[in-house]
Amino acid sequence: MRYVLATTERVFRWYVFDPKTVSSTTYSLSEVLDLNIVPIAGDKATAKLWAQEMGLKTWRYVRL
């Protein structure tokens, strides 16, 4: 299974960032899930690490 990070709002927005340089200032949000720009984690642990490195307090895992 693979995972992407989304907001916890009723309408999801997707976190766009470079997994190699993820930080609290290097991400943006996308209104559409474009798998060409949204990083895909191989497991929840990796996705959680990314979220923590971005300084997110809440996020949603979406399984692909």
C-alpha cells in the first residue's frame, strides 16, 4: 500500500513538497490529487515522518 498526505477538512487538499527537503516552509497545498506532484509514501511511518517534518499538527493518510 502507498499513502499520500491530505488535510483533515471535509474537502481534502493535498500536501505538495519535495520529500528530500521537506520542512515547515517548503510545502504547498493542491486542490486536486495529481500524483505527478504529490509525494507518495510507501508506508504510514514515512508519511508520518514527512508530516512531522512539515510541522503539521493534524493530517489525514489516504491509502492508494
